[in-house]
Amino acid sequence: MSDSKQAPLSRRRVFAGAGAAGALAGVAMLASRTEPAAPEVAQAPRPAPETGGGYQLTEHVKRYYQTTKV
């Protein structure tokens, strides 16, 4: 017979080990995929429209407003 006094493997230990292994795998995956991010190029703001704004009340906007009425 075996003289080892090792506790039987419990469900809690199995799930804790699986969770730790999953977390380590996720960290390893993210660490290997990390690339230096390309710097975003700032776009120059568009000039303001001469007619007073960019909002236009079109048919699809009117239709949307009709659907939101209670």
C-alpha cells in the first residue's frame, strides 16, 4: 500500500487549477500578440459649413422621429 498522505483531489482544487491555468494562458496569449500601436494621425477639423450647420432634416430623419412618438 501507499504511505503517501496526500489529500484526495477535490472538485474545488480542480476548478481552481483550471482557472489559474486559463488565466495564465490568456496572459501568455496577450503578451505574444502585443505589437506597438501605430500612432494615430490627427485629422484637421473640417471648416464650418456656410449654410449654418451640418444637421439636415431629411426623410429618413423624419421617419425616425415618427417611430419614437408615443
